[in-house]
Amino acid sequence: MRAVRKTTAILLASATALACGLLGTDARAMPTLGAAQQGYLALAQHGAALALSRWHDRRRGWYDARLGDRDRYPLATIWDIVPLFETLDAIAIAQPTGAHRAAVDRFAHGAERYLNRGLRPLPGYSPYPGDREPSTETWFDDNGWWGLAFANAYRATGERRYLTDAMRALRYIAAVGWDPRAGGIWWNTTHPYKAGEALASASLLAVLIYEQSRSPFALAQAHRFLAWADTSGFSLRDGLYAGSSADPTPIDYIEGPLIYAEAALCRLGGEQERCTRAESLTQTALARFGYLLDFSPQYDAIYLQWMLALYGLDHNPTLYRMAAQNAADARARALDGSGLYLRSWNGETLPLRYARPGMVQTQAATTSLFAWLAVYPPQAPEL
């Protein structure tokens, strides 16, 4: 049975302060942002503050997955809440005020509740806050996405504890998720198939940790994971990374992190062939997925986050324009009658197979796109 912690005054105070802190500004930091970045930052701050206030569960001291959730276990899982974590990270990276860094700190401390010390042979992140049983079904892509959010929290705050949190995720994936016989990373601890999502998030996590710490362990995992991705994990028919061993169809939020991982590792280690590969894969992905995305916000936002990061490396204006146009569509069409971003970026109601009504994930995925656009200046003239 999943464990649910009782509400504490400390967590409640932290959640309230987090929502308030997002609305604060620091005039000294504003001149560093161009007009476009300031506009995106304002959208991200407002959207994140709404998420923090509307989904906060006062009784349990954390955030529900859905508005008015009455499930037995209503709190957000890792997959539900990771876009909000990334939103707060990006806001603080774009504008590193004390209030924004403190907001990341408070959220990241709560995010550490997902660490399951009962897992064997070493701790990892289980889906629900407070999970402690060794038998808890645990997803390796969850560990990868959560680790990436912690790595970005370290980037936003400089607090080394978050780099340690990120490394916990990587060590767990490497020890438990990797198949030592045939290679590849399993979808979860029941081993149904090798998952592109787990491979993508883990590969990029290893690269980011190496970039931030120069850890030989992280570099070794990056090379191991990407070597498998470039061979057994690649769909020759499609010219992109495979979705999974069960269905190789490429998926955008798998491609973006892996392409960026290749490009970043090239820049870090001078492996020029990785840059060439990343450039080729980028063109194939753009042709495959198109310019305006309509998968679902929680997937498309991940793809655009790392395509924007790639733009930060190679300054390809197409990547920025793509993210900006999707953000414009989201701003114009994704709001529902309550003023929340709960629709698809094209204005349609999301199918149940992608998102149940009122999910914090849907709101936060859209705000994360705004937040990451605030990090990267457009090429002049501003778009």
C-alpha cells in the first residue's frame, strides 16, 4: 500500500510561500532579458502560480494530480508533476532572483519525497510521494525525467544536493533499469519491453550530470546508453530513434532529448561525429513531426524544451521559431473557460488516452514551454 504523509505545517507554509514567491520580481534582473523573454517569463510566472494555488492539497501538503481529485491516492505522480518542476527551474534560470531560486528550493525539497529508500539494490524514485515498499512498481523513464528536473534545479540554484538527487536517479537506472545481457533500458521494474522514453531521459541525464560534475561514471553511462540508442535502439526505416522494442514508431519527446544529448556530448568531448549526427537527426525530426505540434502538451513540451536547448548550442533560428509559434498557439487556444491551460495547443479537448480532465500536468506542460522560451533570447530582430 502506498504511504501518504500527513500534512505538516512546514510543507503547507512552503507551498504557500512558493506560490507567492513566483509573483515577486527583482528589478535588477529584468534588464538582462529582452522584450520577448520578459513576455514569456510573465506568462510562465502567472501560469505556474495558478498551478501552485489551484492544485495544492492543503490536507496532504503537496499537489493533486487533478482539480478536485477524490481518488484514494490523489497526489500527483512524478509524471503528473514533472512539468511544474521544470517550469520553476526554467523561471529561475531565466531570471535568477532570490525569490525564484527559493521557489525551486521549496519545490525540490518536496520532490525528494518521491525517493523510495526501500527499493533494491539501491534507492530510486517511485511514482507516488511516500512510496517505501521494495515491491513498488517503478518506472525508469520517471527516474530519468525526475533526474533531469533535479539537474536543472542545480543549474538554477547551484545547490549541490540537487546534483546528488539527479545522480541517485542515474545510478538507479544504470543498476536496475539497464539490461546487462542485451542492453537497453526497461520501461519499468516488471520488464515488459525496452522503452525509448527511459533511454532518452537517462542518456540526457547522464550527459547533463557529466557536464555539471565531470563524473567519470556519468560519462560512461552516457556512452553506454547512446551506443545502444544508435544501434539497437534506432529505427533504420524511420531514420530516428525507436519508440520502444514493442513499437519502434518514433515519438517526438524521445527524439528531442536524444538529439540534444548527442549534440551536447559532442561539444563536451570533441566528438565531431555526434554533432554531425545531431544535425542530421534534427532535420529528420523536423520533417517527421512538423512545425505545429498536436500530440499532447506533456509530450510536445519535452520535445520543444530540448529543441530550444539545441538552439542554445547551434543558434538555428528554425528551432526557436517552432517553439515560439507553438507557444503563440497555446496562449491563444489552450485556455479553457476557467483561465487554465487545460486544452490542446490547437484548442481541442484532449482525448482521455492522453489526459484526464483538470490535470496539473496539462497546465504545467504549457507553462514550461513559456518558461523555457524565457531562457533563450531570439536572434535579432526579436520575434
